[in-house]
Amino acid sequence: MNNKRISSSFGIKRRNLLYLLLGLSGSLGMGSCSQLSAETSKNEGETNLYDTVIIGGGISGLTAAFLLKEKNILVLEKETSLGGRIVSGEWEGFHYPKGTEYIGEPEGESAQLFSQLGLKAIKMPPPTDAIAYQGSIHHGKNILDFIDEDTQEDYWRLEEELSKLNDRIEDDLFSGLGDRNVTPLKQFAGYDGQTMAEWLKQLDIDPVIQQYIDIENRGLFGAANNELSVLFNIPEMAYNLPDPEEANESEVYTFSRGIYELVEVLAQRLAKKVVTGAKVSQVEVNEEEEVTVSYEREGKEVLVKAKTVILSTPAPISDRLVTQGFSSKVKNALKSIQYAEYVTVNLFLRDRLWKDAWTLSCLDDFFVTLYDAIRTQVDISYNGKAVLGVYIAAKDAKDRSLLKMSDGEIVDRVLKDLEKYYPDIRSQVLGQDIQRFPYAFPAFSRDYTKVLEVLYTDEMLQNSPLFLAGDYLVYATLDGAIASGFQAAESVNEYITEN
């Protein structure tokens, strides 16, 4: 889940590494944070009227909640801990990510949020990147190290084309996403109408470079070249095919205790406004534009009412929850968004096996990325117990086979491929931690602007007390999630003021 991205005034404009992928959970002790004094069961009559109920305690929901914290709000999270794709663990005093593991240099809304929370990002010590291919590790993330001269010509030709396109779309793409306005994007409909695989084939790019881009996309977005819109993939790939002279520079950031520190601080600021372990079953809007939310917690059915509701859940879940309040166009758009599966494995090792770089992109292994998970917590010379992060993506966003595998199958396949690099890896493993993500990343597929146009402009949604939030509305990264939280909070404030 390496999320590399770009930030602008709305949280995304020049490249800002983060996601990939996913979140941290860990234990915040939030299971005891409830609002039961303000809730009643359906058998006990009506509750007080909240200004806003936020469904989903991932980053977009927590961001919106923080910005609306002075109002009478309630956050409902299905899991026992907050964070969504930001999940972390602890072993032998080491903190390690199980989901989203880094961000880019904070800009836009991300920088604004971190400043308000008193968080300071720290840079990952370089070198940060390397590549594994055919059983060998190549440092400096320099694909030119193992391709022939003809293939190198393809690399430079593609790098130049991506750079030119990125310069063309940068302002229009991200300003459009930031303003929820697809009009600036329509001039690039040709690129949105092609998948990355189709475009690379059209350019006659060497298969090895196509394979490299496919692995990067699966690692960053959980989606493959054959399903990603060229338009929404250009910014990331323009960064991932850099001039090799820039290979040893670090643009990767985290916090002192990892990205999960963001969740911890948000949870502390929101305190008793959060209910965890709350499984929402239904959201309805009545004729008076009042919203009713039904959920179950600890075997008890609870009903709350609100002036507004923010649905900070994966798009298909938001569709299922809302039984009254969405038009058929919005429901169909939400249903159409495909989410990729993802699995992370953290191996607890007797010795630190690899420290020559922080992240290793693996072109032909079961896993797509390896991480030296303790890099910011120890000196570069440290060789004792360590944690190795292993990130595993499905073949593409449509592939549903990964989560069907047992823990034993996953670990065995990981170790089998690691033996190519470390023959004695099995004797080094003291334990492991496996995290599964059924809704890891929304795939920004071909013609995605058509989906966004519905979600940005639907008349019924524009006049509704229901508001959508999530990275699928902006960009599939942590920056995108934060920007969406800002958008939702602003829209709720406007709605409450006007009504």
C-alpha cells in the first residue's frame, strides 16, 4: 500500500507518497468510547437530533469529524478500532504499519490538517527505493540497470511522454477533483477512455517496462494496467519513471510512531464523539429531510436521527446502506466502483536481513513490495531483531482469490519467494502478523470521469442531507481521503447554515 501522490490546494497536486495503500488499526482503547447516553434503542423512542452523523472512522470520516467537532456530531465505526486503511502493530518495541505506510511531503489540506493536530512529518532516510527482478535486487530503483539498450530507449521515450502529459493535465486534473468539477477533465476524455495497458501497447513499449508499471500500479492502487484509466494514472507513473540521477533522493515521509500516529491524535481530539463496534444497517431520509441511521452494537439495535449524514464508507457499502435518499443514477455509480483486495504480512525476524533501501518493488514475486519496517526507528548499522513488511496485491481489482487463501497458504508463498533472496529466511522468522483488506483501493478505471460526473452533479444528491466522502471521490491516496473529508465538512456546514 505504498501511496505515492501529489498535493495541491485541495490536498493533491504535485506528488505525495502515501498509499498505497491502506490504514493502520492498532488499539486506541476506543472500544469504550461510546455515546450510549445519547442513544436509545428502537424500543425506547426517539433520540436527540445530531447535526451530523458520520458513518466510517477511516481518514476521510475522521478528517470531516475533526473539522466539525464543535457541532453535535457522532462518528460510527464498525470495527473496534479506528483508522480504516491505516492499521499498525507493535512487536518487541517496534511500531510497524499493516496498511498505509508513508506519505509524501505534506501539502494542501494534508499540511493544514497535520498543522492543526500538531503533527510533524519526518523524512524517511534515503536511499528509499530498490527493484527485485529475476532473483536479483537492484538498488536505487533504477530499472535501467537490468534492461538492454533498445529497452532503455523505450524507457526514455515513455518517461518523456509521461512528463509532457503530466505537465498538461496537472492543474486541470487536480483542480477539477478538488472542486468536484469534471468540466476541466473532459478535454482529456481520450486518455480517460483508454486503459494504461492499451496506451502502452499503442506506444509499443517493451514488455519489461510494462511489467514494471503493472507492479507499481498493483502495489500503489491494487489495480493492474489493464483496468486503470490513463488519465488518472499519468501523475503516478510520471513520478515512477524518474531520471536515475534522482533515484537516491527521498520524498517519503512518516511520523515518529508511523502513520498511525495521525489516527491516534484524531481519536484523542474526538474523544466521546466516537462509537466503535457500531454496524450500521440502514440510512433513510424522510419527507422533512431528516435522516435516520440504524445500527447494532453489542447486540443492541440503536436508532439515531440527524440533520445530515456523511457516508465515509467504500462506495458499494454507501449504496447498500442508503435505502432512501439516493437517486438511481447515484446508486448505479456507487455500485460500479470496483475495489481491490489487498493483504499485508509483517514478518518478525531474528536478524535484520535487508537495510540497503526502505522499499523493494518486486516485479515477478507473489508479493509486490517489501519494506524495512523499522527504518526510522533504528540506526542504519542495526542488525538485531527486525520487522519485514510484505505487501501482496491481487492480479487486478477484479481478482477475488487473494482473501480466500488461508493464512498458512499466504505465509508459505511469501517465504517460498523470499528464499530466492534469503535462502535461510524460514529459520529467521519468529512470528508474523497478517492483515486483510477487502476494500483496499477504489480502482479509477477507464471512463472514471463519467462516474465522478454523476457523483459531483446529481441534482438529488446536491439537495440532499446525505454527503459522500472517501478517496474514490478525489484520488486513491491518503491525500485524496483527507481532501474528501475537507470537502464533506464544508458541504455540511453550508447545508446546515442554509437550512
